[in-house]
Amino acid sequence: MLEGMLETALYARDLDQAETFYEGVLGLEKITRAGNRHVFFRCGPGVLLIFNPEETIKPPPPDALQVPPHGTTGQGHACFQVSGRNIDAMAEQLKAAGVAIESEVHWPNGGRSIYFRDPAGNSLECAEAKIWGIEQDI
């Protein structure tokens, strides 16, 4: 009954830095920002949520949407689907913005991915869908 991943959440204490990185460097379209609590981005058919962990552990006020407190500390991981023809272009875009590529992996099934970090230290990956045996590459 599960049809896919709708949203992915990462955590960053400095939302200004996160907003600049995800919108300016990665080119994601910002959906909304709520003060120092969160900033949300459109990413293909899904949504990337960046939360301030210090804010999301607070229970919502009675008159707000009743989203349970959540969050984590430390670095997380997210992987963006990128076509094989665009991985090199993405790597060049990151390097031009001063973002180091930590690793490039050529997976046994022929897929490839690159790893880098956001300003909060989250591990990010751009990969071809075929690393998971998914042939529908965007």
C-alpha cells in the first residue's frame, strides 16, 4: 500500500545557511519557511523538509496543526535522484560553489553516485536510480 517516499527530513540549526545552500547552490524551489522552525523545498515529485531540531522538539500549541514533536541530533543522509548524464554537471556546479565532493562511487550494477555535505554536515548524495535496480532514470 505504500506508494513511495513523499517527503524527506533533514535537520539544521542554521536555517539561513540551509536555505541559501538548498535554494542557491542546489537550485531547489522553496515552498515555504516558518521563521526559525523549518524551510521546505520542492524536489522532483517529493518534498525536502529542513527542520531546526531545537524547534521541532517543542509540542505544538493547541490552536496549531497537531504534528507530534520530532527531531534528531547529528548528521543525517539524503540521496537525490540524478540522471547519469547530469551527475558530472552537478559535481561541477557543487565545486563552483565551493562544495567539496567527498566521494564518487561506481556501484557494481553500473550506477554512479557522488557524496558531499550541506552546511549543517548532513551527508548528501546524488545518484542514478539504477543503484537500487530502478531503471526509470529521470
